[in-house]
Amino acid sequence: MAVVGVFDSGSGGLSVLREIRKTLPDERYIYFADNAFCPYGEKAPSFIVERGKAITDLLLSKGAQAIVVACNTATAAAIAELRASYSIPFVGMEPAVKPAALGTRSGVVGVLATAGTLKGSKYLKTRGLYEDEVRIAERVGKGFVELVESLDLDSPHAREVVSASLQPLLDEGADTIVLGCTHYPFLLPLMKRIAPEGIRFIDPAPAVARRLADVLRMEGVPTGEFPGGSVELLSSGSFEVLNKLYLSI
Ligand code: DGL
């Protein structure tokens, strides 16, 4: 049985845990939500590195053999430093620009992410590989994390907040939208109601789950020996939304 740590600034990473558990159902998961410091989106990279190390130390003390950074912002800010500082493997979020660029029919890809992710070198490098072939339009999902962390997934207010960032991408001709923040999949039902039929939304979480399975195999960590697996939820702040969203995945 593998012991896998998963962390995010808050509850958003549960959208990644959901996909991981489909691929690797029989493992022990420890999920840490850094709710006391959420959101990460506009925080300094050095602060996110500091939080990443504190969370990693905690997950290691609980026996984690691999850690999934289930947060695009923390991946952008901290994963290189975490990999350099610890010997266990870290799996991060990949901006799903490649499948979006390969799949778009309109030639315009929309990316929704936090300000930190859109400024990160990994995202900028990935975008650079495709921007000659397709147009890449970006928007910060302003207020999206706050909607998810207050479980406001469907109100008229939520619709207004989500439309304000999504509609400009649709107006620019995007037919494929990359969900570049792990909180955003919880707003997907609302996004699908706002967008016209035929718009594709791409969540990188299934690819991250496959990557974790590969990494565990390469590291020789045995998997699949704990039928049904288990999940332990930890938080630096409130558990209220975390527990409720967990029940929904
Ligand atoms: N869920 C995170 C991400 O993927 C963090 C969002 C935030 O805390 O601003 O970027």
C-alpha cells in the first residue's frame, strides 16, 4: 500500500484526489488543506515555498511516500524547491495547454487560472510551445476560489462572478477552456450552463493521476494492497467546507 500526501491551498485539490482515487483506489491518502492561508493565488512565491515545506514536513511525519501538489499555484511557485529539498517524489499540476491546443477547432484556447500560475515559468514555457499554432487567451478566475471555499457553486452571485471571467474568453472565440486551478472543476457544472453547447473544458487531474501511478511504479512503491483505501483530511484552518466538499467527490 502506498501512503500518498496531497495538498492544496484549500479544498480545491479534492478535485485531484477524486481522479487519483479512480486510478489508484486502494492506497492511503492524507489530504492537507492550507485553509488558514487560502487563497495562494496572489501570494509571494517565497511564502508558498515556506508553506509547501511546512506541509511536506507534516505529511512526511505521517509516512507519506510521495506528495501530489494538487494546486497549480503551489506547483508554479514551489515544486522545484521542494524537489531540491526532499528525496521523496513530488507530482505537480501541469497546465493542460497541449491537449487544448491539439483539440481546438476554432484555433483559440482559453486558460482560466490564478495570477500566480499565469506568471509561472512552467506555464509561460508551455504556452510558448503552442502560441504560434493557436491563440491563447487568458483570464484569472477572479473570485472563483472564494466561491468554492464558501460552497457557493450555483447562486446568481456565483453565476455573475464566473461569467465575468469566462465570458470574455468565449467572446474571444475560445472553444476549449483549460481549468488551470484545482478549485475550478467544482464550478464546472455552472460553467457548462454559462457556455454554449460544444465548448470543451479540460481538467488536467486525470493526467496527474496517471503520472502518480507511473511515479509510484518507478519508485518501486507497492500499490493496490489496501482494498478501498482510506483518506485522512487535515487542515490548517476550518474543516467545514473541506468535509462537505469531500462528501461530494
Ligand atoms: N487550487 C489552487 C490552484 O490550483 C490554489 C488557488 C488559490 O489558492 O488561489 O491554483
